[in-house]
Amino acid sequence: MPKTIRYTLLSLREMATSAAPLAVLTIALLGLAYWWLDPSPPKQVTLLTGPAQSAYAEFGKRYAKAMATYGIEVKLLPSEGSSQNLEWLAAGKADLGFVQGGSSALPASGHDGLASLGSLFVEPVWLFYRTEAAQKVAKDATLTALSQLRGLRVNVGTAGSGVPSLMGKLFDVNRIDESTMTLSRLEQTPATVAFLNGELDALVFASAPESLMVQMLLQTPGVKLMDFAQSEAYSRRLTFLTPVILPRGIVDLANNLPEQEVRLIAPTTTLLARDTVHPAILQLLSQAALAIHGPAGWFNHAHEFPNSAHSEYPLSREAERTMRDGIPLLQRYLPFSYANLMERMWLVLGIIVAVLLPLSRIVPPLYEFRIRSRVFRWYGQLREIEDRADSSTESSQGLVDELDQLETRVGKITVPLSYADELYALRNHIELVRKRLLGA
């Protein structure tokens, strides 16, 4: 091997050896940061939806499809509805769930450990009634106030759906005694069948218009949708409610359904997550919410949802950032796994660099020490030979032989050219000691 290459390789080897402690420390800090930040999300989460054919069930399928593109499985868990979702989330039976505003008898502070991904859509209170039943209380067979429900058979949904709790609050603000009505709490499908068979006079849903039951009842002859004439007043009394308008003809433009605008009241629905859900999962769900709930709908303009309005729960940082900035820049050009790793590690990397920069200053002195020590360590043996010569206890020839052996070993030393002067200085000093021994 040419000497120039050998000298270069030697220099590189010594430099690598000198920098090894710093490299080990860097790797250890990176490993610790990776463990602490945990940037890789789990491959499965559980999402609480609602009854079959409900809007929650439909939206759950859309979220599952969106997350599947990132290799994350969303396990959909059906439930009775919003109240049960909230109860199961608090009990830790799932990671995420759709929850309607006003579903809980407790304030949001009573459910610690839950964060919101924002208000996603409104769920109007759909109060359908049979026209023949309405004729008993109104000559024009049109209901416009909850007080007109007295004496009628009304289904307010199962306890787990959140609708009974919501309707209870509406009855309270209207000072309506529930005993004046015949209330039932059937599930959506049995209740709809009983309603269409004439066994019920009125039926209450609180659902997005994507619900298949709502779509069907809006187009059923002999069924009307109650107009909440006091919708604005309801929203002032109950802050989780929003007044909305069902536009004329929105259901069927050709048949002009409905024939006139209908005023409704609507709680907003949020996607709640437990504080144990990985931040990357929340970020992906927030981005999916932009695509799923961003387009215009029956009750909103484009890009109106998701938002932070009417939320009873603290907004997660990931959702807030997504609403403010949209999809992060890195994720627009890199696969999510790499972009997520870089986004979550960059701050820690900056701290690690700030710590390692001062420590890196020890590498050049350490490198210099290692190179010079290849030469200087032989000075100890040379001094020993010189000291023994001064003591006059050994023959000069024996010491010269040892000196020759030392010179042979020194001749095999290889150092970078920049340190060759010290190697030649050692050889000169060996020669000086030899002349002194021979002269003696």
C-alpha cells in the first residue's frame, strides 16, 4: 500500500477513534429522544360510532377508509349513540368516539382526560310527526312548538343516544311535564317501523342529514318535519345549540322538498379522543376531518367545518394546528412516516446539537494526543536506558543493544505527515543517547 494512502487511513482511523465517545453519546441521546417522543403511531385504534345506518356509522366508515391509506386500522365499535360513547370513552373502552353537544348531564370538566378534535358537523333535532296525529292539536296539522306534543305518543330515542337527555333539557326550558306525553325510548329502526305503522305520533332524531332514516322520512308522504319557530331563542338559552335552516328544495329540488324553509335547532358533534391516543393519530384524524367535513352540506358552507366553535371540551393541539395551518409542509412532499418523524424530532435534534457542539471541541485535542502518544510513549524507555547508563551498573554494550531494539520498534511507527517532525526528533534523541553510550 502506498505510504500516502497508509498515512491518510491512519489519520482517519485515529480521528474516528477520537470522535467515537461523541458518536456514542449522540446515538444514546437520539435513542432516548426517540423513546421519549415515541414518533411512530400504533397501527390500530378503536372508534365509537353509533347505531347501524346512523350518521355516526357512515362517518366512521369514511374515517376508517382515510386512515387505511396510512396503514392504520380503525376498528369501528357500534353503540347506542352519543351518551354511551361518552360513557365508554370515560371508562377507557375505546380510543375515540363521536359525541354530541349537550349529551352529558355533567359539565365537560367532569370528563377529564378527553380532548376534542373540533366541531365537525351539526346534528339538527329532527322531530317528525304524522299529519293525522297533528290534526288532534292543530287545525292545519302543523306543529311549531314542543308544547303541542302534549297527549301524543313520542319516541325520544334510547338512553345511550343522548337524545333523551337533549329532549329533557328542551322540555325543561319549555316547562313541559313529561307525564303529559306518552314517551318511549326505542332504537332508531324499531321506532321508525312503529312510527310508519301508526303506533307512534312523533319521532325524534338528532342526526346529521347523512342518516338514511332522516333521508327516508323527509320524503315519506303523510310525515312532516316540525319547524322550530323559536330556534334563535333556544340557542340563547342552551349554548350548545345552534339555529340552522333547512333550505327550501334541498331534499329534492325537482319536487320542491321541503316546500318552504324549516327552522331547526342543532347541537354540534365533535370527535373526542382520550389523552392516551398518539399525537400522530390525532394529526391524521384532524387532516381527514378537513376532507370529510370541509365540503358544503345542507347546513354549512364549504370550509365552515371543522372549527373550534361550540366545543364543550378542550381542543387538542394537533387539531388546532391543522385547523390553522392545514396539512404540514413536509407531509405534502414526504411519506407521512418520514415527515412525522422529522416534525417531532427537529426540536430535540436542535437541543442535542446545542449540547454536542461544546463537547465536540474535545475531539481535535484528543486526536492530537492520540497521534503524539504514538511517539512520546517511547521516551519513557529511552530515559530509562539513559538513567541506567548514568548508574554505571550495567555494561554499555547491553544498553546499546536495548537501544538498537528500541530504534527498530520506533522505525515501525507510522504517523501522519503533519506529525513526522516529532518522530524524527525521537530518532535523533535515540542517536544522541547511542553516541553517549559508545563514547563512554
